Amino acid sequence: MKEVSKLMGVRDSIRVVDATLRDGGLVNDFYFTDDFVKALYDANIKAGVDYMEVGYKASKEMFDVDKFGKWKFCDDDDVFEVLGDKNPALKLAVMTDVGRCDYKNDVHKCDESPFDLVRVATYIHQMPGAIDMIEDAKNKGYEVSCNIMAITTAQESDIKVALEMLGKSPVDVIYIVDSFGSFVPEQLARTADMYNEFAVKYGKKLGIHAHNNQQLAFANTIEAVGDGVDYLDATYNGMGRGAGNCPMENLLSFLKNPKYQYYNAIKFVENYMVPLKESGVKWGYDLQYMLTGVLNQHPRSAIAFTKDGRGDYCEFYKEIMGID
Amino acid sequence: MKEVSKLMGVRDSIRVVDATLRDGGLVNDFYFTDDFVKALYDANIKAGVDYMEVGYKASKEMFDVDKFGKWKFCDDDDVFEVLGDKNPALKLAVMTDVGRCDYKNDVHKCDESPFDLVRVATYIHQMPGAIDMIEDAKNKGYEVSCNIMAITTAQESDIKVALEMLGKSPVDVIYIVDSFGSFVPEQLARTADMYNEFAVKYGKKLGIHAHNNQQLAFANTIEAVGDGVDYLDATYNGMGRGAGNCPMENLLSFLKNPKYQYYNAIKFVENYMVPLKESGVKWGYDLQYMLTGVLNQHPRSAIAFTKDGRGDYCEFYKEIMGID
């Protein structure tokens, strides 16, 4: 059981990371207006959020720039134009995906870019690619984190090898990532213990990125807080792929540090997220996501089910279970 | 941290209690059709649910029978008419509220009634009334449980006195009740430990009744499972007052005992709960409920906000915080 002091007190090492534009962008192909992005930036500052992830550095060889909003590519100039120069009140982060990012060319030196944190996302079979990207970003002067995705379908012995590799790399933060929304809190606690062994051994910080397939994104995130995880991803109104993420307003209401002001998160939800949802952008918990989460599957079938406007959950269950 | 075996194995002492008609009835004034109730009964049997709570035994002196559906009063004859004679496959339960139930007259002998379990609900200042109702029900041959409501606004020293009283009473099951949806799992764990002291001392079982104000009803329920709590309340699609309850489909998907078949829960949601919601009955998580949950307040202000179709969360926050 966690100590009461971990609930009631302030832990200065905690960092809240707003991933609305990045994980939320997967829902609307990154077509956020400049006004929305600027308002999000201002809301994050008022709410005390520590980092704002503005999107991906996606390869323009691999993705058609005409089919996505600019936050999928996050050209430095675009970010400067909308958000201005670096402001110590809110650090900016960008995600680079192994195999989907021309990082040698597109990630520029930290002191010439709008970003402070590069977040490398990788599958466990791509670890050498991730290490190369981590070293590249570190050499360019960034804080660097690494997300090993989809770990609920990886074996713990393989995860330990990957954590050893990250331990020896210059990465600063290692994220526990529940891509499929498949963890229950007790599993998350055991996973955090495993990650902590390597974090302690190598002097790394830990992070948590949760998905809400089982209505457990917030629960898993606060479980992680109690387990010593410091970097906490959240998105306004839980906006994110499929069932979405840990809601920022819930997370900030839980953290007792007075720097975090959840009133400002609620204000942003009221003024920007509710209208966005009413405009037809879809995300959030529903049974199809619970099913892929429980079955530890990629949510793509559930996303297609949602897109098709289907409501025949039982048929869907049979489909993803292979019951003919 | 919980043991892996508690997640992966079967604990025979667990009982799942469907509270859809009772807590859900607070949302639609108990106007469920006979067809709905019969289908729910059948679904519960197929899903392996252990108890079905069909409503309240509310006083007809206090409540106008013309203003509520029959499940608020649960006349034995009405229950027999819709659900037939007792069936060992699914026990029926009914709730009696201290001060709102003419239990001496309306609760009949167990072997003449459709019910096996009487659930006494009380506030902590009404404990002597609850004890009297517990003894009355026990003398009539029932299994008896007791919900001490709204404990998040009670002091632990008072709760311990109440638990001591229940320990010495003939009650079978003592429920941990998070009426305001205010607990986070770590607090729930500590509360379960406190309840467990008395449960062990007096040979009682424990139960959990959670609300979803902070999107934690399911998380708190499975936390309780890991803490040795056996009686687990849930409702289909989480239907219940305000933000609702722990969803049955999530709970059954979590329990590994093969007697629990969540496919049948999903089927009932698809065929009955989704149409019910589409007909205009409102329940489920929204920010106004998060706010009353975080602030540990009764949800009545949030329910009124919902009923009025309001979306001005920031104004609501100011209202319930008394910020003029």
C-alpha cells in the first residue's frame, strides 16, 4: 500500500506532460488550428503543466504533407510561428518514431529549435534504432525520453534486455507505455517495480503513458505516481487514439502541488475540447475499446468499428476473437 | 502490491451483485419495463452474476407510489409476477433505507418472499436504526448486508465505532461505500484494511459499492478485490446515480472465474442499455461529477447541473466552491 504522504504531499520530481496534440492528433490527423494550439499552450502554463508535446517529427518521405495537419511534422519554423520563442514556463516536446522519422535531418540542435525534450517511441524489436535516435538527440543537446510501446505483448525477459540497453544509453526518462490499455493497476505496479530496478541502477527517471480502454488510464497513472514514476502523460478531456488517455483535468485534481491548477484545465476543456468533440472528432471509452484492451490487442479493429458507426459489440467480439 | 495469484486465479468467496435496478432506478425514477427486468434477470444468470438487487423497499407513507415505478417499492407480489419463484441460480436482493422504509410491515419472512438478501443502507449517525433493521431482517431469515454511506465525510474514529456495532450485530456483509465517488484506490486500500480488522474479528464478509465520479469506480472495485473484499457491486453500463457505478461488463471481464461470462453482459448492454440511454435516460462520467467527487461533496448539485443541460463547468466549480 502507498504511503499517505505520497497522496497528500508534494513530490517535486513530478513532471506533467500534456500529450493532447500528439496523441490527440492521431484522432483528427493533426488538424488543430493555430488558435487551438496557442490556447492550449496558454492553458498549460496557467495549469502548471511542465511539458507540452506538440506532435511528431514524421518523415515527409513516408507521409504526405497534404494529408495531415502540420503538427504531424512539427517543423521548427511552424512551431516558432505559432508558439514563439522558448519560454521556461513550459517546455516543448516532440515525438520521433523509430523508422518513421528522418531524425538526422529533421531534428535540429536543441539551442536552435523550439523543443527541450525529444521523445523517442519504439517497439521492442527496434531497440538499436531507438538507441541511435536517443544518442543523436542527446548529442544535439536535448533532454531525451524513450517509450517502449506495446509492452503488454512483450515478454518480461525481453523488456529487461531493452531496459538494460536504455540504462546504458544517455536517455533521461524511460516510459512505461500501455499502448493497448491492457494493464490493470496491480500489473502496472509490478511493471513499475521492474522498470525501477533499472532506473535506480542507471540513474534514470520513469514515466507513464496510459490508455483508457478499460477506464483505467487515470487509475493506472496515479498507481504509477505511488510507485515512484515521475513523468506523467495526460491529455485534455483524455483526447487520444481510440479510448484516449489519462485526462489532464483528473490528473491535476489529484496532484496536491499548488503549482497544478486544475481549474484552468477545466476551463480549457469547456472552451476548446467540448466544441472539438461537438464538431465530430471522436475519442473516448466505449465497449469496443474495452474488448481490445481486455484481450490485449492493438485497438485498430476498435477504431475501425468506431469509424464505421457500428454498435454491434457482440459481433465485434466474435470477430476479434476469431469466432466464426 | 497484490499477489499475481489474486489476479489470475479464482477466489470462490467472490460474489457479484448487480445493482442496475436499484442504483440505476435513481436515474429514471424506477420506471423499468417488465421486459427489461426479465431480460436483465436472464442476462445475469447467463453472465454468472450471484445476486440481483431489484430496488428499494421504500415507505409508501413517505413516497408517492404514483410518482415512481414499482421497483422503488418492490412489493413481493410484483417481484414474483415478473421474475417468478426463487431460483438458486440467481439470488434476489432488496435495499432498505434507514428512516425511509416501513421494514416491520413491508419486509416479510424470507421463505415467503422473493428475496434472499436484505441490504440495509444507513448514514453513520443512524447506526442504531440500522442495527434494528439488520436484526429484524435476520430474524426473518435473510442474509443481511449493511452499507454505511458517505463514509468519505466521516471520521475514521466514528467509522470504527460503527464497525464495532456491526461486528456485534448479526449482519453478514459490511459494505465499503464511496457514495460521492471521492476515493482514490490508495485510500480505498487503507479503508479496506480498517474494515478488514473488524471483519476478521467478527467473522464478517466485506463488500464494495463504488461511484464513478473520478472515473475510478472500476479501479476502486478491483483494488478492493485485491484487498480481500468479496461482495462486488456493479451495474450494466455503469448505470447509476450521477456518474454511475462500476460497470458490470468491466468487472466480469476482470474476474477470471469461468463462471463469469462477460460476453453476456456486453449482449445486455448492446440490446438494452444502449437503447435505454438513447431514449434519454442520463448517467455516466462528466466533469461536474469529477468536481463533486474531488471535493468530496454529495453529487446533488452535479445532478441538477446535468438535468439543466448546463455545460459551464467553470461556473459550476465556482458555485460549489462558494466563490462569489
